[in-house]
Amino acid sequence: MKKLIILDGGMGRELKRIGAPFSQPLWSAQALIEAPHYVTQAHQGFIDAGAEIIIANSYACVPFHLGETLYQQQGHALAEQAAIIAKEVVRSSKKEVLVAGSLPPAFGSYRPDLFESEQAFDILSSLFTAQDKHVDLWFAETISSVEEALVIVNVLKDSTKPCHYAFTLSDQVEESARLRSGELLTTAIKAILQVGNVDGIFFNCSIPEVIEQAIRDTNKVLTECDINDVDHEKKTSPQNSTQNNKQDSKQQISIGAFANSFVPISTAHKANEAVQGSRDLSPEEYLQFAKKWHSLGANIIGGCCGIGPVHIEALVDWKDSLS
């Protein structure tokens, strides 16, 4: 089993908790604009808790949150600032922590109905360019549909840094995990594996209860891919190094999770029009979910909205107990 790595928690709700300026529709971008020292403080809190990867606070640097005018004026600069702040916090901490760039939903979380491929590519390409020289790896976050995933694959196709794709799932516990679009998770994974630069498959901004099935479905797809690669190799040439490399790359794909502490999100929920309701999910409760994910093969675990430094500290303590 791969080494367990602990990711940070949810940036937006943590900024709100520590007193940063925070309101709709700016969300986590408001602190970046008005009081960036709070962004530094939030990152530091997660590093102090033991997080080994922090994600730059660029999630809201899109027109959906900033508005079209502010995005055109400052979107690129704000995303770069977010990555620079994260890198500076790590440097000051003198700890071995990686900084991940964030590619967020271009048209709002949980809104596959608003997605437009061409415009999304332009927005996400700008965010990629803004952050790339300051980050160590990439997280495409809260992916709601196959179409969205494939656009992000195209944005990241030439990246030389690890690229991780985090899907947001329907909050209905079912026999097969589904994206917010209603599409099967397995369809999305197969699609990006066929064409993408994929180093990790993750699940974020979903309730913890639906992630177990998502990991099971992911394991099934990755196993089928390995079998198919081996069969194809036998049909061609036993010396086919390209196929060997392809198979090895699939075996190296990380699986991860960073769930939220929201109550289940209905299909009628409209991001930006209301703050999603939360529940009191204790560090101990969250840890029990994490243990199950790890037993199924997840090797990178953190948290999303509502999962704070106390939850990350519990994950770190558990990880330390394993060794």
C-alpha cells in the first residue's frame, strides 16, 4: 500500500471561522482581496496541524464568484497571489509541505447545468498559468460532470507536475457512485484515463457517506484497466515497453478523499444563492470514515468545507500511530 499522506482541510469555512471577511458571492476570494493575512493564517493552521499538502486559495478566482468585471481586472493576479501566499507560508514554516494549485469549477460548485466547455477552458487555462510556477502539483476540484473532467484534462495535458482529479458526488448512497450530473463515476474515470495525464483520482466536497462506494468503483475501474493492458500486451508483443509503462502508470495512480461536513446537497441547490447547511462532524467521526477509505486503498486524505485543523490533527495522529 502507498504511503499515507495528509492533505489540508476546507479553506473557505476555515477563513470564516478565524474571522476573515467572508460573504457571498466572493467566498474565499474576499480574504484574498481585503485581508490576505487571514489566508496566511489559515494555511499556517493546517500546516501546524500536520498537513503535508496545502491547496492554494484560488478556488473562488473565477467569474462566478468575482463577477465578470473583477475577474477580467484581477482574476489572474489573485490566483497567482494565492499560490505565492501558500508557497511563502510553506517556506516560512521550514517544513516539508507541498503546495497544490487549484483548478475549481468555472461556473460554480455542483452546477453541471451551467457548464460551457469553451469558456471553461479559457478560465481554467488562465488559472493554470497564474499558479503553475509556484506550485508542486495540481488538484482539479469539485468536478461535476464528464464534460467538465475532459476540459480539465485538456488544460493539464502538457503539465509536468502530478495532476489529480477530484470529483464531487451525488449525496445519495447508491450501489454505484454518481457525479452531480447524474453520470456514473466509472464513466468519468474511464474517460479521463483514456486521454488524460492522471496521477490521482479523488472525491471532494461530498458527504463522507458516499465516498466508500466511490473508492470501490475506482478500484474496479483501475483493476479492469490493468487487466485490459495485460491482455493487449499479450496480443501484441511481450516486449512492448509502452504497454508496460501504461500499466505501471495506472498502478501508481493515487486515490484520495477530502469530504465536507455539509448536510446532503439537493439537486435544486444553487451555489452563491445560499450558504449550504452544515452538521457538527467531530474529528473522531471524520476519522472513522478516513480509516475505512484508507482500508480500501485511499492514500491521500484531507478535508473540504467544514473540515478544519482539529480534524486534520486527528488524521495526523492516526497516521503517526500506523508507523
